[in-house]
Amino acid sequence: MASEPCGSWRSHRAVYPLTPCYPARTVRLVETRLLEGPNVYRLEPVVKVEVAIGRRRTWYGQRDPGRHALVHLGANVPPREWPDPVAAVVAWVRRLRVDHGEGRGGAAVHRSSDPGHWIVTFPWAGAERALTLTEAALALAERDVSPARSAHLTGAQERLVTRWTERIAAARATPPEWIRDAERTMPVVSVSGTNGKSTVTRLITHVMLLAGRRVGTTTSDGVLVDERMIDPGDWTGPGGAHQILARRDVEVAVLETARGGIVLRGVGYESNDASVLTNVSSDHLDLQGIHTLPELAEVKATICRITRPDGWVVLNADDPLVAAVARRVRARVALFTMTGDGSGVVRRHRRRGGRAYFVRDGVIIEANGGTEAEVVEVARIPLTIGGLARHNVANALAAAGGARGLGATIGQVRDGLTDFAPSAERSPGRLNLFRLGAKVVIVDFAHNEAGVGAILDVADGISAGAAGRAMPITAIIGTAGDRPDDTLRGIGRIAAERTQRVAVKQTLKYLRGRTPESVVGELMVGVVAGGMNAADVPVYDTEAEALEAELNGSAGASALGGRPDAARVVVLMCHEDRDGVFALLRRLGARPVDVASELGELVPRLQGRPRRG
């Protein structure tokens, strides 16, 4: 049977040309990837080889599947269940690793939820040698060369084995770039989750900074030292971690850790001292073979699996997928919940002597078994807008657990939470509030259904007004093109169901393989499902254009039955041009809201709420 080229070996270091391999209709090489640190498969650097067997098929199923349909990405598949082509590759990997001093065994096989896809992993110590060894194993298995040492090979087969043996021996051996525990000089807290991880990262940073520590931080906005930006950009992968952990002017590392870095390169360090997993909801699905919420949770939980036994793992008890991570970690577990004393998971955890964070009578409580201590009143935390921003109450609980896991005292946690304001300078793009005459503008990075719902909760509270009169809400929606159709439709549906006007802003810099028409079209499908007429929804090319038109234009005001200067709340999902949006607001004369001093005016129904001193 004739073979055809499979393309190239790809890693973040280089692209390696391949020899011809299995016929495309039989076995296809999807990718080979060097993971340079802990990952969903193992807590060490591994080579990941993904192959597809049989005809091309596309994943189809439920985002939260039943137990019968669950795929555990990191689980080892028993050898009796391996397809013959996969077994042949594994056999050659094992033999070549022994022949070249890479160790015995080590190779494992894992399932993917992509139909017909199989993952082979094995440890590596030298990049070029590992890639050449992988290429050799695939080539020898494809040509039906037996890996058994007692096998009688033809002359051509013996020459082929010899050539590959020589190539492997001659290959360089650049070691993985992960930072081992022996090299790490500072405590680390890792933060992950679908929503809230940037805010939690910033909160922990602020707590530790006010506690007198020099703090290095990585976020999707950039690398910061003591809250000063030193390298803008998305640094939530290993590269950002390496920057901070290599510095000598930093005493504590607070590292936002995104799904993409874990999947594409692994975590950049061997372990952490504390970890926080905020939640798992629909986002970044159908990328890199991750299709379901349990799979996404398994990937993000990597940061919890590497927490040291004497450290702390902080988990959301209200999210079943996150709470279940407690069964798979070595460290002590702290849970947080928004249901107060009503969480059965937390009650059982406390009966076993565990730590928990929750709100009772408006006060954040830390419980250790049966012992309780008050941390701070929710109303004193500016980020929560008097408790109106429930998602930020949850973020405050998570941050309290993370900071305590790093050794902060309860008093230091209180000081940090009460001093942190949701400003464009301190937490850009995260619940930034502005006043423009009678209008209130909310600029937020919300990028999925859960995030949109959380921000609209805040908008509802602000719009409620006084004397029973409510301001109308306008939602300007849009997000990156790599979200699946159901997520885009969900964003449109939620916006239509919960606001009086919807506008769409395009995110042309982040189409990520889609056409603009596709992104807008899926959002519009959701808007219509939410009960609005698509003809009433304007589409703008940029975020700044959309915001200016909806604030100053007559179209938005007339559609809402009022004057252009009438009171209303405008929510902008801002991803592409935050600086441009902030510049526009300054030009229009909008001023940032000081939540601490303007809370009663901003949310009149909170004026009479008693506060504890």
C-alpha cells in the first residue's frame, strides 16, 4: 500500500520534516508536541504524539456528557485496548528509549474525545533526540519492522533500523525549560479557571503587596512587578512564569495560568505552594481536542495536582467539576462557596477538619473545622459594589484562600481586599465603571456566557434606580472567533433576554480562523432566540465606534424611546481595543466611578443598607 507524506513535526521550538508515514486513509499523524512541564497526562515533560485511525470524523456530543460518555484525558488505556498501529508505535518507542539510554517503559496511551484519535506520551530529556526518536518509531512501525530483538529482519529493514539509530545518536539533547523545585527561590500561587482568574490574580497580588512583599505577577494583560507593568501582552503561559521566577527582585509569584499554555507547552515549573481553581464553564472548547467541560476541568486542574503536599489547593465548592478536583490532589484543600452555610460539600469538608470560606450575614468567614474567624464585611470590598457584583464576591473568597495559602494573615487579607478598587489602572477591563451625564458605562472583558450573565447582574442592579424607575440597558456584544457556535449563540441569547437593546461590535483582530460574517451570524442567531429582531441590532466595526454611537447617537436613544441624553446603562464587552475605549471615554468627558464614595448614588437601593464598622 503506497504511503504519503504526513507533513511536518511541529513543536514550539522548530518544525521538523517528516519521512513518509502511514497512508492518510489508515493512520494520520495529527501532531507531535513537546510538553516542557506538568500537563494533563503527567506531571513531568513528555512527548505527545497524536494519531488518528480510520476515516475522518468530527466530534459531536454534549458539553457536559453523562458518565458513560466521559473521556478522562490523563487516564492510561490498558494495552489490550490499543489499536495495532498504536501498539506498534509504542513498542518501537520503548525499544529505542532503552537503546539510547532514555529508560525502560515510560510510554503510555491515552484516549481523546475526537473520534479515532489516540495519544501516545513518554518522558523526554533532550528535545531534538526525543523528536528524532519519535519520528523513527513512526517510520519503523509504518514499514512493519518488528521491534522484537529476536525478530529476523530483511537486509533493507536492518539498514533502516541502523540509519535511524545513527540519527538518534547524533541528535542534540536540549533539555526542557521547566523550572525545577531546586531552582525555584520564591513561593508560587497558580490561578486558573474559566472566569475570574485575572481578578483573583490581581487581588492576591494586592494583598501580598500591602503585606510588604515584593510581588511578581503574570496575567493576560502582561507581566507585572509590584503592580507595575513591565511587559505587556498575554503572559499566562510558561514564558511569563519563567520571567517572574528568574527575577531576583521578587519574593512571591502570583501566576495566572491559562488553558492554552497547559495544553500547548505544559506548566513552566515543577510545583507550586498554593493553587486556586475558580470555576469551569463553556469557553475555548473545540480547540486542541478539548470539547467537553469535564475535559476542560481536567486540563485546568493540572495546577492543583502540582501543589506541594504542605501547600493549599483552593476550590469552588459550588462547581461540581471543580469540587471533584479535591480527590486528585496531594495538598490540603480549602473550599469556597456562595451558598453560605447551605453547602453540603462544605459542611462535610468542615466536619473532617477542612478549611472553607463563605459569607454569613454579609461577612466573609474563614472556617477551619469548627473554628471560625471573620475576615471582612463584603460591603467594605469595593470590587463587590456592595455585594451587587456576586461574581466578585466569589473572586474575593477565592483570593482570600489563595493569599492565606501563601501565608498572609487574616488582617493582611482584610487590608488588601478593602483597598483594591475596580479601576481602569488597577484592573483594566474588569468591571470598570464610568459616568457620562445620566448614563453609566460598564467596560468588561466578559467573553463567554457566564461572564456576560455576571456583568448583566451588575447592570440590572445599577439600572434598578430609585422610586421604582429603572434605566434601560444596552449590551454591546462580541468576542473572539475561536469560540464554538453554541457559545456565540448563548452570548447573543442572554443579551437579548436581559437587556432592552443589543448591538454587535466586531472583533476583527481575533477572528482566529472564522469570517466576520460567521461570528456576527452566530451572535444574531442567539439574539433572535432571545426574542429580539435581528433587524433592530446594529453591527459596528470596532469597539470604540460601537460605544460612541450607542452613547451619543440618536439611534440607540430612539430605539429605547428616550432622548440621547436619557439615563441608561451601557455594557461593553471589551477585548480588542481597551486603550482606545478608555481614550474615547476621556474625550467624551466620562469620569471613572469611585465605588467607595459613590455606591449609594450609583445603586440607590443600597443606600439604606447597614454597614458594619
